[in-house]
Amino acid sequence: MKTRATRRDLLKSAACVLTAAAAPGWALAAPYQTRRLRFSHCHTSEKLDVVYNDGGVYLPDALEEINSLLRDFRSGEVHPIDTGLLDVLFELQTRTGGDVYEIISGYRSPATNAMLRKNGGGGVAKRSYHMRGMAMDIRLRGVDTAQLRKAALALKAGGVGYYPKSDFVHLDTGRVRFW
């Protein structure tokens, strides 16, 4: 027996299609897959290989390990890292086939941020997303930084800064913009 679609069914289907089309590309990744990240900190030489999300659930112990690794390495201050930023890193790693994130800067305390600005840090914003745990300066092993920048821009998931002379990319989960 054939069933006929009602107007309500058609409207629901259209709403789902429009919602999916409007979402940034990275949001379409499978939400329940195991998410693993590998890090190597350039300043502390610490390394971390961690599953931070399993079956759509963020793992508190893993997040604590990530927060510790991405602490302000100058002051030792630890701050929660935005899980949305971790998801952006995971998506970039998946799309580019990269291996280990080399961390130049994660969380930055207000005091460290002010010191960097005072000492001629022309690229250090007064209200940096680093101070909120919403930004990282990175490289991704196996991926040229110009290609990493291009992949990050395609996600439209926040700010993307490209520093070719220093060979790193800044990512944040603020509004979409680039420099």
C-alpha cells in the first residue's frame, strides 16, 4: 500500500535539507565517531595522544590533560580549552591527513598577553581569544602551513591567521575572519 506524503512531511524534509546546507562544512562530520588528537608542544617538549570525545561524549579526564598541555607555558596557568576548537582541529586533521599538531601557543594568561604586546608583539590582540581558551597557534605535521590555512578557511569555523615567515597558522572559534 502506497502512502502519500503530507504537506507537513514535505516541510520537515525541506527544513532538514536547508539546515544542513546552511551549516558550515565541518559541522556535517559524523558526530558520534571517536575523536583523537595528537599534540607536541614546541616550548615544553610535552607530547599528548588522547581520545577527547567518544561516541559524541567529551571525556573529562582527556579534556583536563589537554587543558594542562595547552596551559600558559610561561606562567603555568591552566584554563579550559574550548571543545569547539578541539573539534575544528579534529576536522582539519581528518580533511588534510595531518598527523601531530605542533603547538606554538594555546592558552595565554592576561599577564602573558600584556607582556607580549608590550614587547612588540604586533600580532598580539589586546582581547586575544588565547586568553579565553578559544585560540591556538599551530602547525600540523605532514601538512604545509599554506595548505592548512586553506583547509581552515574552508571550514568557516572562526578566525584564521596565517604567518608564513614564522610558519604557523592561528585558529580561533571567534567570528569568521582571516588575515
